[in-house]
Amino acid sequence: MTKKMEDKKMKNKQAEALTNARSIEKRVFTKEEHASSHCQVGNLTLAINYIIDWIDRKS
């Protein structure tokens, strides 16, 4: 699961509950990374690289 730090739709409490599943990993993108906008638009490369790395780790 990826989310932005200032996410209004997915609250941190919801994210924490979901990460209790072993198959879920949480990554919060921050303003400092320029990735805190919806879908990490400010730093899409960071988000894509994270997702690709996650797929590689889970494969």
C-alpha cells in the first residue's frame, strides 16, 4: 500500500490496520521526498521504483 502523508481519504489508522496483514507493506511518501501529492505526482519515479522493488521482493 502506498499513500501520501497528507492523505485525506486513507487515514493513518486505516493504513495501520491494513499493514497487520503479512502480505501488505506500507510506504508513506513525504513532502521532503516531493512525493506527498495524490499518486506521488511530485516524484513519480520514486513511487514507481518502490513498486518495482516491492514486486521483485515478493516474486
